[in-house]
Amino acid sequence: MISLGDNDDAIKEKINKILLDEYAPRRFNTEEYKRYIDILKDTFKIVKVVQIQRKDDSDSISRKITDFTSETVNRLIQQGYEDALSK
């Protein structure tokens, strides 16, 4: 997430403000306040960020933009899995 701001100073500033200046809500009153960056560092390490773009579908038509049938949604999910694996 931090590397997303490498090319854009405005995005980098927003990310840093969230990570460094803001505190996450406490789960219990006895828990101390933690910054979001501290929670991320303690939880996991992000090694690589991959952006997945949906490919144009030559079979689609303009009226199908509101097609939320289970068949269409399942096909889109499957295409997403395949696109993620191909990266």
C-alpha cells in the first residue's frame, strides 16, 4: 500500500497521514492506543502488490451492465480467479 504513493505525492501524503497520525480504535478499555502502522507491522508483511484489471468481454452488450444473475456473477468471480493466477 505504501508503494502506491511512490509516483504520486498527494496519495503518499494521505497514506502516511492515515498510517502515522491516526490511531486504531481500541477493542478494550485496558488496551493501549496503537497507530495503524504499528498494527500493520505486527500483523503481516506485504511483499508484493498486484493490480488486476478486468478484461473487456467481446460478448457483452450495454444492457447487460445491470445483469446480476448468479450465472453472470459466478462467471465474473471465476474470471477474477483466473486473472489473479495469471499474474
